[in-house]
Amino acid sequence: MRYSQPLHIPLHLRRDDPASLHDQLVGQVRAAILGRALAPGDRLPSTRNLARALGVSRSVVVSAFDALLSSGWLEARPGSGTFVARRQRTGAAASAGPSSPPQGRTSRLHPVLADLTPGQTGYRSFPVEAWRAAWRQASHHLDTAWDTSAHGSLELRTAVAGHLRQWRGVACAADQIVITTSVAHTVGLLAGSLVRPGDGVVVEDPCSAAIRDALTGHGTFLDRCPVDALGLVPQTLPDGAALAVVSAGHQFPTGAVLSTARRTAIVDWARDSGALVVEDDSGYEFCRQEPPPPTMLATGAPGQVAYTGSFDAVVAPLVRLSYVVTGRDLARDLRLRLERQAGPPPVLMQAAMAQLLREGTVLRHVRRLARQHAHSRELIRRAFGRHLPGAEVTGDAAGDHVVIRLPSAVSAEDYVHRLRGRGVVVPLMKDCAVGGADREDRLVLGYGHLAPDRLDQVLRLMTRTASSWRGAA
């Protein structure tokens, strides 16, 4: 069934489907956004008109829209309607899925005053002038900028090598580096190169849905290994796996930073089993731990570890530039795979990023953000510790999100629903990742895009909401 403007995609709800009508509608709209059939800024029909077209009650559509609004897929503009969110999420944020509203509650649409979905990047301290100058410089030197190598320009790969040496002590050469568009893209490439049908692939439990989705279609069996406060538990690693995806820098969504002892144990497992460890160091940019734990790449051999990261969290989500450092043979295979895919990231963007890396602009910006994020984490700890005794803030050693376990007297799902009624979007852990069912009572609070004074205002509203609710209980 097709609908007139402004919705241009077919939606089919089946009453004989095991999934509820609400879940079907949420899933199909979300799939349309991910598949770019619905673009950022597209307007959706009114709940009344869409319900009439689908032949369902309006409450089904209202509850589905509310779930999509709460998880950041849609945005409400008072007086104008409901639209696909303009700021589409990447990385961690893109894996956040919608959740159903609490049973027994009447769902209503509310304008979003503050969206704390992880994965958003703020621009308040970004060196905009340096970024503009880098673009101008790149456009004036098209002879060097016009490098359309599928695995990234030599200029950018050389600059990334220098950046990693300064920032993380990673010694590598340009021919060991491949440029991709995201960490999930990297994982999919590595799986296509190394995994054969029936092979096992280790993923963390819980883990990002983007990582899980990148591994689908390769005929793999996913071995889920639990994550605790120190990261992935090495004792649970299985025999016979071909690949293990490990979030060492700041695990999503738990926020755990992999301990040094576990890094060593995981590398030992890879050596004994013949598997490749994909070391995702995303989020460690904002860790102030000294001395920093060594990378697994430094501990193991290039044939055992592929080290990957991304620039979207430190520059902007629209800068779709990530990298992977691995052995030369595997890097060559990845390059051949990329040559059969779509073209490389925009060459001018690569040239501009290379200049920012060479000049040290990115490194200085990372250090500045690390200080700001440390201050934001302290605000969060202080707010919940002072106004909501019994709340526990974890995952606050790095990254740009934390995890909050509420006191037993406070229902996390009801609390999130009440916050949504006040215009504050905070996802539950079950909305942000797959697996980890025992962690559904935790909130995942992203703060990296908010200035400290704005974050402080939002925290006051959050703690006031919880305190007044508890007082009325």
C-alpha cells in the first residue's frame, strides 16, 4: 500500500504477524530511515491520517511515533508535524532501537527539549576556522587531493599513522592502514575477508546493533561473551572462532574500559586459537587515565589484532572517516574488497582531515574535549549522588556517555516515560544494544553534545523528576 505525499514508502501491517502492530510499524519506519527511503527532514503523515490509511486504531500509530520520538528517530515540531530527525545518529547512536511505551500509560507526543541519546557530537569547541582553512587548502591543491584510492588517500593514511603514533603510541606505516566510513564498515570488511560460512564470531554481550548488523550475511555464528566492569571476560572466549570484536576503549553500551590484564589474555587467546581480534578503541580519546593501557595491537602481532577507530566522535558525525591498522597482507585484501564497492570517502574531506591531523589540530581538540567531558561526568556524578541517593553512575572512565542504575524504588522504564513527558529523551540500555537482558533497568546517558551549563539544567530536571516521583510514591 502506497500513500500520497509526504510519505513515499510502502508500509504493510499484518494482523497474523507474531509481532504486534506497534512493533511492526516501529520496525518498518526505522528500516526505511536506515535504508534512506525516508531522509532526514521528511515529514510523516499525521497520526490520524496514517492510522486511517493502515486500517488500524490511532493509538497504534501514536504509540509507535512516541517510541520513535523517544529513541531519536523522529522529531516533533509543534504546529508543523512529525519529521524524520535531521541529525541522524551514527556509531553507537545508530544502534539505538525504539522501545514500547510502558503498559497502561497513555502515549502522547511531546517536543524534544533535550535528547541524551549517545553518539551525538557537539560543535561548541570545534576549531571551525581551522576546518574551513583546511578545506580551502585542499581545494587549492587538487593535484594531491585528487587521490581516489579505494582504501584512502596516501596523504590521509600517512597523517593517520602520525596521529596514532602521537596519541596512542601505535607504530604503523601507511600501507598498514585502510580508510573506511565507520567502525561497523570496518568490521563488515574484515568479516568478509576472514570469515567462512559456519565460522564463529565473538561479539560482546551486550553489544551495538550496528556491529551485529555488520556481521549478518556472512553465514556466521555469533558467540556472545559477557561484559562486566572490566570489559569482555576472556575466560568465556570459545575455541574455533575466526574473529572477535572487542570494544577496548569504551564499550558500548556499558562504558567499560578493557583492563590491561584482559587485553593480554585476549591477545593470548587469539594467538592460541588463530583468530583475529578487532580492537575497537573508540571512546578512549576522552579517557584521562594515566598511564594509558597499551593497545592490544602493541601487545600482539599485526596478524592477531586489527586496530580500528573513528573520527566522527571528535570532529562531527557527518565526517564519515574511520581507519583500521592491520598486517600488510590483510590490508591489501581489504583494499581489493573496497575497489569492488562504492567509491572512497570524499577526496576533499580526506585532504582536509589529513591537514588537521598533520597540524595537530585534531589532537589538541581531543585533549580539550577530554577535559570538558571529565567535567561533564563530574556534574552527572554530583547531581545523582546528591539528589538521588542509591543511584549508581558507571562507565564514566572514558567516552561521551555514562550508565545510570536507579535505586530499586524507581522504575527505570516509568522514569524514562515521565522524562519524555517533560521533553527529555534518555534511552534505556535495552534500547541501545542487543543482548544483556539483565541490564534493562539502566539508563544510557549521552552528554558529549551538551555544554556544561545546558547539561546542568537537564540534570536538575532529571533529578527533580525522580525526587518528586519518589516523594509521591
